[in-house]
Amino acid sequence: MRYKVSIQKTEEGYSICVPGLPGCWSQGQTEEESLENIKDAIQEYLKTVDELNKDKESRYVEVGDNA
């Protein structure tokens, strides 16, 4: 899967968030480190969403690629 991320240079390094996943963010001292860290954050975010919704009825829908 691919997610669009927003990267911002800070005094401490780089802050990075995923606009499509509210509250999913990370940071790193370098841009490369922050991009690696956000991968872990996305995986943990998605695991948490699955856990919170495990007893709820759900469906999958196919969406066309907008890239």
C-alpha cells in the first residue's frame, strides 16, 4: 500500500504525518529516518484500527487509483 505523507522540517529534525490516517505521525532526525519511522507508525495504526473494529460488521470496497 502507498500512503501520502506530509513532511515538515523542525528544529529537532523532521516531523511526518499521514493526512489519510488522522493522528498517525512520527519523526526522525533525518528525512530518511522519519520516512522509515512512519512505516512502523502506519503498521501500528492499522493494527489498532483492526483491533478496535474486530467485532464489527465490515465490507471492502474497490476504489480507482487517483495517482
